[in-house]
Amino acid sequence: FCWQRQNMRVSISAVGDTIVFKFFQPHVDTRLEGYILGYGSSMFSKQFIQLPEDGQPYETEIDAEPKYLIAVQSKNPEEPKKKCAGKVDLEKPLNIVIGSVTQSSVLLSWGTLMISPFMDTVLDDCFDEGYFTVRYREKEPSNTWNYQTCPSTSTVIDNLKPDALYEFAVRADTDTNSGVWSPAVIHNTAGMSHYKSSIFRFDTVDNSSVFSSHPLSEVDATGKKRFVAPHVIYRTDKRPEEPCSVTRSLSFFPDEEVGNLNVTGPPKSPPSNLTVVTVEGCPSFIILDWDKTDNETTEYEVVSSTKGPHGEKVSIQTTNQTHTTVQNLTPESSYEFKVTPKNELGSGPASEPVTFSTESADPRVSQIQTGKNAIWSSFPFKADSYSECNGQQFIKRTWYRKFVGIQLCNSLRYKIYLSDALNGKFYSIGDQTGYGEDHCQFVDSFLDGRTGGPLSPNQLPPRKGFYRAMRQEPVKFGEIGGNSMINYVAWYECGIPIPGKW
């Protein structure tokens, strides 16, 4: 903390998995202004806390994370408020300064007079009503611009490729006019190998394959040793800040064409080479993969079992492929898997069983909901129609004073909705500064998630919905998509598994 002439007190306490910050004014006439600069391991996540202007102490709850970087500034009431002498010259291009935040995100800062890439910029002119538009694209081979709007003179652009050249430009816009694009600035994002070597227990990374018989780190997020065995394969390319994704993992296992078979009897051979494929840092699911048996097999029965305090729990699923996902696994638990070939005439011999022990859950993505004892309840609700997910629906009441609705694509991919009433309509959520990555806060995830369908707003059908710009900011209700310049998406991946049918 850095203060000018006045001392300010901040009370910090932890209750369960919630951190409470209480700010005290040094003087009754002092106005507080504050915002969260960092959220756990993500240094520049988009979050916002509006502190009061009425001279009252302020208390806010923040979901627990290992580290925070907080800035609070006191302002003297006698300081004259700057009067706007004129509008930003839309014909005058702005200047951009860029700095890398992570290997996949950068911080952009702009203005007609620059101070520093990591401090507020200063505009020679005033900009009372309007916003800024940033456009960016990969230098080669992409010719398609991505757009992001921002109400201030700096923003974070994320979900970029590591070690890649990107082109950035910015302009000022009003409701009626658009400014001139700034000269393009080329920036090379940080390299993946350099980034990884700075945060793990290793020096070099073999990029020849994303799969390995050994994990990159022998221990998980809590220091517990990961399970290693000849029949276990690790996918090692997931970045620490990236949410777990069943869909992305399955993309490495293309489906086989299934034709009609003329069977003469039950399958004769057991499935061989049964392998557990797991993603390092993702304890909630695995992929089972095996070799095809014979031409008598039309489907496989997959049995998963685990022993817990209430006895053995068994789940059974069938597939016509030689791989399948087993989802909603419990962290730090032991499982046994076996596969039986089947056809219309009977079952063949089962594979030899294989065992696997799941690792610890990421402490940033806890299954215990944020200190409010709220749980997901299966409940069919009337939802906005824009979604790629058509599975089971769940609702939960949270401290946002809204009902959060979930419709599953799978346990880790789903559409998130908000509603004011349990029996009311559940609406999509729009994002003014991105594509909804920080909407994962609504399912109690600390991660900025992956989202689907990054279309520009004018390509999205206009509709009513909730929207906001940054994490922690209260939502508003109005038009999203269309001409609103507010994005909404078809699905989210937040790293929080939600059990159910999909």
C-alpha cells in the first residue's frame, strides 16, 4: 500500500473459504476508490470492486485464493475535479504500449500521452461518453480481426497463442462516430517453454507429443504423489491456468466408423491394452482407451468401481467406440476399471481390470461451494435458446442474489444462465470486455474459463440478458448481442465439474 499524507486501515479476515476485506476511511470526507489488480495466480484478471463514495466503511467478500495484489487510493475532497475541456479528437490516432502478463495474455495501455505500460494512461483530451475498441489478430496466417471493447484506457487480452506474433490497434468510439485506428503494434507473446520452466520442477519440455507415461510433476497441487503405472498415460500440455476440458481431451481420440456386422456368436476375445489416459491437474475425469477385440463385437460395457465409506460404488456405461470418458470422479480416490465386449448374441470375456488413483483437487477450484452451503439442485427451467448444450439442468442460489442455471454438455462443459426468479426465465450472460471468461465466477470457479463461439456482437442475434464488464462487478439487464457491442457465448468450461446427465 502506498499512501499520500493520510493513513488508511484495512481489516483482512478469513472465514471458511472466503476472505473479507474491510476498508476504513482516514477521514469522514475522504472518498474511497479501489479495485482488485490480481486474483490468485492470475496477475491481471478482469475483476472489479466498486468502493463507496458516501464516507462509509466498506466490506466486501472475495473468493479465497493464495495471493492478492490490492490497490486502494485515498482522494482529498478539496481537490478540484477536472473539467472536461473538449472531446477526444477522433481523427487523432492513439498510442499503444504492450506488456506480456503470461505466455497467453498481454496488457494493452493507450492514450495521447503515455506514462507507463502498467500505470494509468493520461489523455490530453476528455472522453466523457464513449468507449475504446481494440482489434488484434495473429500476424501470420490469420487475416481475421478479433475485437474487444473497453471503457477505460487499458485492458488485458487473453487466450492468445504462446510464442506467436500478434498485431494490435485501438480506436476511440462514440455512439455516433468511430475514431481512427492507431498504428499497428506487433508484439510477440511469451514462449511456452520459458513460461513452464519458470513455474514447475523441471528445465526442459519435450514437445514431440502431448502424452507421456510420466507426469511433468511427480506431485499434484497439494504435494501428493501422482499415480504412475505402465497402463497410465498422462496428457501434459494443459497450462496451469487453463480449465480442465473433457471435449478437448476427446479431440485426441477420433471416433471410428461403425458398420453393420454379421455376428455368429458372442465375442471371443477380451479387449487388450486397456489404458487410463488422464490430464495432469484434472482429477474429475479420465479417458479409457483399448484395442479392438474382434469382428464379433458391436459394443463395449465399461464398469467403474470405487470403495468409499458407504461401500462400493459401481457405474456402468456402454459405447461402440474403443475409448470412453469416465467423469465425475472423486479426488484422492482409488478406482478399478474393466471392459467387456458385447453383441446381440451375448457377452465376451472381460479385460483384465486396471486400477487408478485420482490426484488432489486444485485448491483454487474446490468442490466445496463458496462458503454459502449452496448446492446444485436438478431443476428444469425455461432458458434462453442460445446454447450448444442440451443435457440435464441444475440451479443454485448464490450470493449474487440471483439464481444461476446450468445446462450440461458434459460434466465440465455447460451453458450458464442467470434469473431473478426460480420460476422465471433464465437469460444468457453478456460480456462487455471479453467473451465471458470471467463468468465462471457464477459457478464458484477462480479460473478465467474457456468459452465457445467467439463471434463479434453484430453476428449474434440481439436478445435480452444480463451483462457486465469485469469479475465481481454487479450485473445489469438489457440488450446483448446485435448492435449492443456485448458478447455472449454458447458454452463455458470453468474447471468445476457438475454431476448429471448429458
